[in-house]
Amino acid sequence: MARVLLIEDDPAVQKGVTLALRRRGHDTEVAGSGETGLLALDRYRPDLVLLDLMLPQMSGLEVCRRIRESRQVPIIILSARGDELDMVVGLEAGADDYIVKPASGEILEARMKAVLRRVAPAQESDRPVAGAEDFAALTIDRTSLVVAKNGTELALAPSELKLLLFLSAAPGQVYSRQQLLEQVWEHSFYGDVRLVDACVMRLRAKIEDDPRAPGYIQTVRGFGYRFGPLG
């Protein structure tokens, strides 16, 4: 069971999503605006946030950015906007996933489970748990799920952390966007590879000296991404 904060102003969507989640055993809190949603974060302490984009006054994108300024709680955007630009902008604002409304309870449940599993990837891995590993200026601790650069801990969102853990577990190995989508986001059939590109962009901004000339997360043109090799 997860504690889910739904930030949504449409009463019909509030009712439908809340009912679907409670039927599956989740505890749900509803906020009808971005402002009340931000206030509820401290009081309710959700495991996951479902966030509408088209909120009155403070937009969902602004809410997403404000949450990311101080918190790494998983965020799934739940929006009626399904065009590519809206999706990319939402993911670049820091969301971990994007679902187009209307969505069935089964889709919500599957995507929520996938995002929540990213919070503790080391516990699910079949690999033996290792301690901290150094990659140039980057230190990745798979036990504590802490990433630091030059000794300073980095605040990574769940998707960013899991992507980094996955790629750095096999330095030099090239993965296609579809492979990363399936392994990190667990989207086998209904996912979108733009999730991968948006997450790579955010991750590079946090770990690279120069995101335009990345050393850690490298693009292999025509194939996908790899970790290193580091010079």
C-alpha cells in the first residue's frame, strides 16, 4: 500500500482516481490546487504524487518544479494533454512518468508500482549488493543509494538514480532507449522513449561538468546510451 497525494482540481477525476486507488489498497489524499498540494506534502508525507498539469493559479509544471527544489518523492503527471511538447516539458520539469487521462485503474497501478520500485532498486537487484564505487569524481553507493560528486551528495529523483545505477553497473555497455525504458521504467508496451531522453538530460545537468560534452552518460548515435568510458 502506498500513500498517494493526488493534486487535481476536477472533482470527477478526483473521485474516479481516488476510488481506483482505494480499491487497490492505497491511502489517498486529494488536493484541489497546487498551493494546497504543496502544503499537504509536509503534513501527509506521500510515497508518490499524482499531479495534474492544468491546475488553477499555480500550474502543475510549477508545482512539479517546486517539489523538486527540495524533495525527491516520485511524481507522475496525470494530464489530459497528450501531445509530445507537453510530455517533454513535464518530464523536463522533474516528473518521473507521464500518464495521459483518462487512464484505467490497472494502468495507474502498474505505472505507480514501477515508479515506486525505483526508490529502492538495490533491494530488488539480483546482483550482490556492493558498497561505494568511484567513477572519476563521481561516487555511487548502491547500498545507501547515495550519489556524490567531489564529495558532495547529489539530489537525484528516483528515475535519475535508477537510470544511473543501471548504466553504471555495466560501464561501456550500450543500451537502446527501448531497453532502458523496459529496464528502468518497466514500460514494455505502453511506454514512451522520450522518458529516457528527458531523464538523461536532467541527470547530465546534475552529474556532468559540461552536459553538452558528457563524460558519464554518453550518447551512442543511432543506438542509445552508455556509461563512460571515462578518460
